[in-house]
Amino acid sequence: MVRITKEADVRRQELIDIGFELYMKNGMSGLNIKDIVSKANVATGLFYYYFKSKEEFVEEASNNFIIKRMEVIKETLNSSELTPIKKVKVALNEFWEYSEIMLPYKENSIFYTEQHYALTNKLLEQMYPFVLNTIKEGVAENLFHVSNPSLVAGFVLYGLSSILNSDVEVTSMTRKNIEEMVFNNLGISIEEVSYE
């Protein structure tokens, strides 16, 4: 079998993408390094060149996924084509899609490492200006009625992130309640949001 030569960072990312897909499908106990390297058409040694262990790999692959999903949300909040209300609605939907993927794995030990906590804090710090600017934009357009946008931005952002670290069962009713809380914090009723 002929192996295709690729740049090191491209090959590494390919292993992460393939492995994360298998991890999400099979869980930690069903994840097999041989399956990853076989699908990537590389030697097992290359996997261990990039990653010390299966656990390190899963942590890095999960963090990679989280970063990519947060980038999508940032792009939404930074869009000049959406109204502030639409930005929040779309960003909340993207957050729920992300949560539905990650929630079944929240008991996994990788989510309780120092590296994961550091990544989460870093991402929240990066997301904060986008959330704040969206709120300020909504206030300027008289759509949101908030006296302290900075406080509300932090409250909404950290409140949403805490859902993934709590024992709250996320159902359609939970989702509806949280969306209502977010928009209430923005000084707008859920009924007003529905018309947007």
C-alpha cells in the first residue's frame, strides 16, 4: 500500500479529525488507535509521535473540536449581515448543536483536566468581546434594553458555559427556559424575539 506524504501539521490534523469522529461514534472504550491509523493510512508509530497516549489524543481532539465550534459562534456574532437579535438566536442554536454533541461525553475525565479548564477560560475570554459588541449593538439599535452590557455579556456567556459542567438535564424545555433567560437578560421578551 502506497502512503501519501503530507505536511506534518496536515497529517496531525487528519489524525485528530479521523480519531475524533471515531471517538464520538464509539466513545473512549470503543476508540482504537489501530482504527485511526488504518483509516489515515499511516503507521502506528506516527500516531505516537504526535500523541503520547490515547487519553492525550482524545483531550487534544476534543479541545480542537471545541475551538472550531467556538469560532463558528464568533463568526455569527461578528456578522454584519444579521441583526443583533438574529445573531443571538443563531449563536444560541449553534451553542445547542455543540452541546448536544458534547453532553453525552461530559463525564469523561478529559473535561476535568487543567488543560481543558485553561482552554475553556481562554475561549470564554475570547468570546466575551463578541458577545459584548452584539449586546452594545442591540442597545444602540434600541432592540436590547440593558443598562450594563458588560455585566450582562459575562453573565450570559459564563451562564451558558456552566450548563456543560452541571447536572442539569438538557431537554427541549431546558433549552426554551435558557433562551428565555438570555433574552430576558437582554431586556427583550421571547415573544418579541419570535417576530424577528
